Amino acid sequence: MAFSEQLVQKALIQQQNEINDYSIYTLLARHEPDPHNVKLLHKIAEEEKAHYHFCRTLTGKELKASRPLVLFYLILIKLLGTSFAAKFMESREVDAEAFYLDLAKDIPEAKQIYDQETRHENRLLTLLHDKKLNYAGAIVLGMNDALVELTGTLCGVALAFSKTATVGVTGLIMGIAASLSMAGSAYLESKESPVDAIDPKLYALNTGLAYIGTTALLVAPYFIFGSMALALGTMFVFAVLVIWLYSFYISVAKDAPFSSRFISMMALTFGVALISFGIGFAAKRYMGVDL
């Protein structure tokens, strides 16, 4: 059967995606300690390989996987877990589904691949056992509390104090103290409500580290800039970045809506900051606080 140049070009793009996905899933399986996950990843990898061979019949060309892309996903799974990396990869499959569905009008075999892309692989991915997701709640707890409390605190003291370094030191001290308190609370909470897959000490550690990491990011502008307005503005940029990254991670890893989570966290964080800003303004104007 002769294929049009347009079809061949689309097939080449999809063929490259399939060999990339095959290589990535194979590599993930090689570095995955959970036997259950290894089996699932190998199964998906073999299906991606079969899809590659199908596309090769359309293009007549052999392709190799993109090494930088494979390395990127290896780093991704080490940092954020198997489920996130695999689901993020499958989120790119929308174009593939459209390609195979359109092709199925002329080549019936493409319909079977389309069904695998839309249903079978998604079902497999929901079954992945990923311990990193068990601690997502700890990271959420630490990041969310640090965002709300520190942006509010820093906005409040920014108007009461005249030096950015003073604001930074105040925020850092409060952040470190609060992170220890949060870690302790997280430990007691996980001990009171035990879950087999969660280690209370690791849960507390994740909470504390998330809090400290967010604190460091938020107070950094006050040590870098001498202008209070510039430090405040940069802090808010960092806060938006943290909220965006967190919302994106949860939306992919837990199949949760991105927009509603992002908007609600933005509203909460900046609402508290605005109130604190008003309190700081009132303290400076009516109480004569200026340090």
C-alpha cells in the first residue's frame, strides 16, 4: 500500500515517540525495586515497541531513542517517583491517540493500538505501586504551611522593619522553628493514624524538609536585595513558582485537576499575605514600629 507524504511524516513523529517511550519504560523497569512495578513497566514497554514496529511499516525507516529525553525521565523518576514519570509520559499520548484513530479508517490494526493507548496503558499506570506518592501528603503539609505562614509573616514584618536583612533573618528564624514544630506534629499524626506503607519518621522528615526548603526560597530575596519592594516582589514570584510546581506534580501524579488546586492555593496564600500586609502597615503607622 502506498502512503501519502503527509501520513509518512506524521508516522515518523509517532515512531520516534514510540521508540523513546519503549526505551524510557525499559530503563525505568531496570531501576525500579518493586517487582510489581517492574512487571507492569516491561508490559507497557513491549506494547510501545510493538507500536514502533507498526509505524516502521508505514515509514520504512529505523529510528533510535533520544538519549537526552531518556536521561531526563531517569532523573524524573529518581526525584518524583515512578508513577509521576510514567503518567507524565502518558499525558503526551493525546496526539498519538488522534493519529491512530484517524489511521484506523484505512488500517484496521491501528484501532487495536488506539485502544491500548487510551485504555489499557492508563489502567496499568493506575496500578503502579509508588512509595513516593505515600509521602505526598507530608510534602503538601510542609509546603502549604510554609507558603501561607511565611508569605504572611514576611509581608507583615516587611512594613514594620526598614531593613530587608532584618526581615530575612526574622523569617528564617521563624521558618526553622516552625519546620521543627511541623515535623513533630507530622510524626505524632502518622503515629496516631498508622498506615503500613508510611514510616512516621520519614513522613516527619519529608514535612520538615519541605517546610525548610520553601522557607529558604521565600527568605532568599531579603538577603539578596536591599530594596524592600524588590524583595517582596521576588518573594511573590517564588511563591507562585512553588504553588505552580506543586499543583502540577499533584495533577499528574494523582490525576487531580490542576486549575482548581492552583487557584485555591494562590487565593489562600495571597489572601493571608494581604491581611498580614495590612497589619504591618497599621503597626508601622499607628504604633510607631520601625526597626
